[in-house]
Amino acid sequence: MKWIVIGANGMLGHDVVEELKGAGHEVVPLDLPEVDITKPPEELEQHIPEADGLVNCAAYTRVDDAETERTLAFAVNAEGVHHLALVALKREIPLVHLSTDYVFDGHGCRPYGERDPVNPLNVYGLSKLAGEKAVRAAGGRYVIIRTQSLFGKEGPNFVKAIVRKARESEQPLTVVNDQFSAPTYTRHLANGIVRLIEANAEGIVHLAAADSCSWFEFARQIVTEIKPGHEVIPIPSKSLSRPATRPQHSVLNMERYQRLTGHSMPSWRNGLEAYFHEEDYFT
């Protein structure tokens, strides 16, 4: 099959392209400036070749900046997604769209299922939820994949930031210990996306690393691998005074993914190990 990957130069998009190719699919990678999903559908369609399906990895992801750049966040994460959904509908092909755990408020203590109530706490989450609604409202075939806390080779991420800070200074690192997630390696996520595509999945599916941890636990494991003995100090999230409120416990339940594909995702620890191997941090 032939797939168009929008946002192919991004951290996830790059790995989706590689995993699709590895599975034997023909892939057309597209990104800015040749394709701008905020353009009207009739203009956007002119820049998208014929294909069997669309995968949208394009997104506005600057969570704190979104609080003051609401218009831009919604233009990309909602209006742009609506434009892609209309193109897919017109061509009668499926749209695979990536969303986020930030559509939930994180007030619970159990992993969120696909049917649990949504309640975003910040503008980024609101814009991504609006994108989900736009896909469903378009009326075409789709799968919305909610994921979380991505790290990979092709872009800035939490792991790179912690490694840099640990190597550049002997000062202790301070990391929040009251926000829990499932940090997800983009190569593992891309593999899961391809499995859902080949299973002809539809609707909403949660897909992230197995197991969960606090950001403090994640940082401590990163430092243990890279610079053993470097101190990591847990702090409460309220001490950071970030513009955007984050959900405290936004772990995703992946039972539906497992039923659809017969596959279980690797843990975040496995993902971190694979990431370090790919980045070759130890040479």
C-alpha cells in the first residue's frame, strides 16, 4: 500500500516513515514548506499525491507556548487536522491521526481507557481534543491514536535535555515527582502505528509504552545510565510555575491496542535502552 506521512521531518514522523518502509509499504514523506495543513482543503489537496491512506504526524506541541499562542495551536492541531480529514474523505481513504493523553485531566489514579471522559487542562490539550472532534465530524474512515511523552532520535525531548544537563554541570538536577506518565520511544510507537494500520483499526486507540513512572523516576534512570552518581532531586510540580497546567496521572490503558494487534508495547525502560543504543551515547 502507498501511504502519505504528513509531518515526516518530525521526531515521530521520521520513524513512522522508516517503519512503514520496513513493513513493505510505499511511503511519500511530506512536511513544511511543501505541505501546510493550515491551508484550505482545496489548496492543500493539490500538494498531496494519490495514495491509499494518510498518516498525520504534524502538530503544534509547545505546551507552555500554546497558552499565549492559542490561535496558532488551534490552526495546526484543529483546523489543519480538519482540512486533512476533508481531503481523506473526498478521496475515500483512511486518516491515521495522532493525539495525546493531555485530553484528560489526570485527576484519577488508573490508566485512561478510550471511552473515559475527556477534560483538558491547558490550551494544547484543548486544541488536540478539537482536532479529534474534527476528524470524527468529517465522517470518513479514521483511527485516532492517543499517545504520550515522546522521545526519539530526530528531535528535542526530555531525555536529551536531562543528558545535556547532567553532562554540562555537576549541580544536582531537580525533576517533578508528582506527575506520572509512560514515556514512549518513537520507534516503538511507530511500529505500533504500523500494526494498527495493518489491522485496519478504526476509532480511538491508546498507544504508549508499557508501565509508567514519574518524571523524577524517568530522569533518575536516564542519569543512572549516562552519569551514575549524579544527584537527581524530586520536587513538586507546583514549584515550577509553568504557564500550562499538566495532568498529574495521564497513563493510558492499552487493552484495545492489544486486542486489535495481538501485540504488547515494550516498557519505557526498554524504550530508553533502545534509544540510548540508537543515539550511541556511550561511545
